[in-house]
Amino acid sequence: MNGKVGMRAFSVLLALLLVSVGVVPAVSATSINTENSDVASVYRVAEFSNPITLSDLKEMRESVIDNSQQRTDNHAPLVLADPVVPEGAEIVAYGFTLDARGVPVQYVGLAGDEESVSIIQKRAQEWYDSNIVNPQLAVAEQAGTLDRAGWIEIGRNTGDYYLSPYGGVTDNYELRQLSNDGDNTKDWFAIKQIFAMEPGRQAFEGSSWTNKKGTMLHDWAAGTFGSPNLYEWDPLGTKTGEQTIGVSITGGTGGASATWSWSYDQPEVTTYDRSSTDTEKAKWEMFFNSDAAKRTTGGMKPGSVGSVSQHSSGTYRILNLQADGQFYNGMTTYHTLSHVWNINFQY
């Protein structure tokens, strides 16, 4: 064996050993979970000048999955989401783990400039502390299995995108699949989006930008399963003023349906339901009314259910999830930050 081949073999062996205990080489600064080796995970932060690429992200994620005992013990389908990186933005924080049931839990932090990096890294550290250092308690049932029809969690994602001096958009989701739906032709999915926008005047010193409008889009038509159908969504209609909003979405047919419900507090905004079964898209717009609402973080938690053609193998797009935050400065100056998840299902 020559010297180059020998060094290459040693490097591959070292990389495999590092991943097996939850550690990967860092791009720049990094914090990795090494104490709880029972749960494979990765956490990495980077500088704007030396960012994490989408290729890096996928490689790290795949290494965790390949070395995860949860995936060895649990053969449930796998849901993986990739961000669309806006022009000029960079990935400066990434985290991925699998909870006790093998459900993927992921963080992606996007910075549009150097000034936004510290905000993203602070939010990434909070995700790390909550999901890797002190992971949330998992429910009793295993992912993908129930004795009767019910919504089983199959993925949780957290995404932030900040750009000075405008502000930031948060685009999180929880995704569930209907178990024991009694239908051998369709699969049913439900998604809860956790949207928020933070104005620049709150996020960045010296900024005067405020919240203007938020837009949320659940694009079931972007799926590749075939025969996408926006079945139900909530909230419906127009909601104005501070109030508690109850959300309830149901999926399934015949005697095998199930409902998922939650609530959230709406600030001083007006929200409009722009959803359409003609386009298979659930969509909402929220306009910030009062000065207090415009100058502080605000958002909503809409949800929708879609059915798609059922398959037995392969990888398919479920839907695209989008969050837009439009910020305002003066009479005619606006700037929109857009965050998109491409959510894929792997049998």
C-alpha cells in the first residue's frame, strides 16, 4: 500500500469512528453531543465566510442515520427536509438527531449576512440544548405504529433565516402520518406550521424596520406521490385582533379518521385564509395592525391535511412548506425574506 492510499484509508476509518459516537469534524466553531452516545446526533456551527453547504448537510445527516441504533431497531419510513438557500444567504448552523422513536429532528440556520450570524448561532444553541443535551420526552408509542387510526409524528424541523437590517423569519413544522387509515390506495399526512417573524428594529441595533405582512403556504401540489389532495385546513376565514385561535384538522375516510388539534395566541393582526382546493394549496396572510405588533415578534400556527397516492418503495416529495416575512420601512420601502422546506418521504 503506498503512502497516499494508506493516509486515505486512515482518514476514512477516523471519520467512521467519530460519527459512531456522535462527533463530526467542524467547519469552524462547533459543539457536539458526546456524552449521550446512545443517541446519534450532529451539531455544527460555522462562520459566514466558511459556511456549511447543502452537500455537507446531507452528508452529516446520512452519517447519523447510518450509525443510529434507532433506525436499526425501527424500520418506519424516513422523512427528511432540505432548505432552499436564498441567494446571498449561507447555512451557518446545523443540527440533526433522531429521537427515541427514530423520528428525525433537525435544525437549519440561514444567515443573509455577517451581522445575522450571532443571532442564528444563539438560536441554534437553544435548539441544541433542547433536542440533544436535554431531549424532549418521546411519547410511548413507536413511530409508525398504532392499534387504531391516529396521527403518528414522523418529523420535526426548525428553521431560521435572518438578514440585517430587515429582521428574521422562523419556519418550523411538526409532521404526522395517519396510521391504520384502512385505505390501500392513499397515504394521509398532516402538518402543523409554526411561523414567526421578528422585525429588524428588535433584532438589530439601529434598525427601524418593522413587521408588515406574513405569508404561509402549504403547497401539496408540489408533491411527487401523485394525486395530491388538500383535504382540510385551519384556521378558516378572517381573524382580527388579539385572541386565542383554536386549530383542528381531520384526515382519513370511512371509519378510520383522526383529528389533531392545538391552539395559539394571535397578536393584534388580521389573518386571511387564502387556501384553495383547486390548486391544492393551503395559504394564509397575516397583516400586523398595531405599532406594538409591528415592532415585536409575532406569528401563527396554521395546519393542513393532504392525501396522496400510496407507494411501497422509493423517495417522494410530500409537500413544500413556505414562510414569507415582509418588512416595512417608510411609506413605500418593503423587503421580503422567504424560507422554504422541501419535505421528502423515504420508504
